[in-house]
Amino acid sequence: MDTKQTCSECGAVLDGDMTCESCFHQMLFWENENAANWAVHHLMVLCYYLQHPTLYSQDGVTVGKGLLTAFVKEGRSPAEMREANRDRVNSKNRNWKITARPDDKGSYANPVIWRMYAADVVRGGEPQYLDNVRSWAKSMYEDLVATNNI
Ligand SMILES: [Zn+2]
């Protein structure tokens, strides 16, 4: 029997015993297995977290949206963003946390209906990994703009 379930956080329709977390681990595996896939690691982690914003603090969501905009809209590289954010992200200067705490979990001002999920990247298979992660990031940026969250 073909059982389907839905991720309670991002709304992805999942097959069998698939979870968004198992998809995250599959994508990390593909990056470790094939070094070329590492090129989109920054986008993959960002997309996974932004699609599950309770993994972030509220400040983390704000920073994550800024990074997604920089990568997708402005075409900036991870190295450029590390340099640009060096002072802000430096833990000595930082008075906020990126990851969620029990009393500080990220969310969006407006509900988002995503068009593409981690599961879609995994279903696309390893040969399409680079293209699919880039499409995932682009679609997520557009979905956040369309819902007035960016
Ligand atoms: Zn999910």
C-alpha cells in the first residue's frame, strides 16, 4: 500500500517512511559522496532551515531570509556573505542566537505555501541534485516574496 503523510511544519507530501529530516540526511550524503554537490551545500541547509523555521530563532529567520535574498536575487557567494557578515556573526559581537530555543522559535508573519520541498530534490535523484537545489532556493525566495515575508 502506498502511504502518504504530510510534514506538519512545511506541508510537504511524503511517501512511506520518508520525513523531511531523512531527506536532509540524504542530501548531505550526496554532498559527501560527490564533492561537486558541495557547491550548493549553503543553499541546501538554508532552504531546509527556512522551510522548518522553528529550527531557527526569530533572529535566525531574519538572517536566513537575508542570506536567501543575497544568494538568489543578488547572486552573491557564501564567501562574500561570510565577509560581509563577519562582524555581525562574530560571537563576541553577537547578542542574539541563530538556532531556536524553547522560548524563541522562528516563524513567518504570513503563512507560506511552498511549491518545492526537500522531498522533491530527493525524488529528483543525485544526477539532478545541483539543478534541483538551485531551483528549490529560487522557488522559496519567490514564495516568500509572494507572501510578503521578504
Ligand atoms: Zn517539512
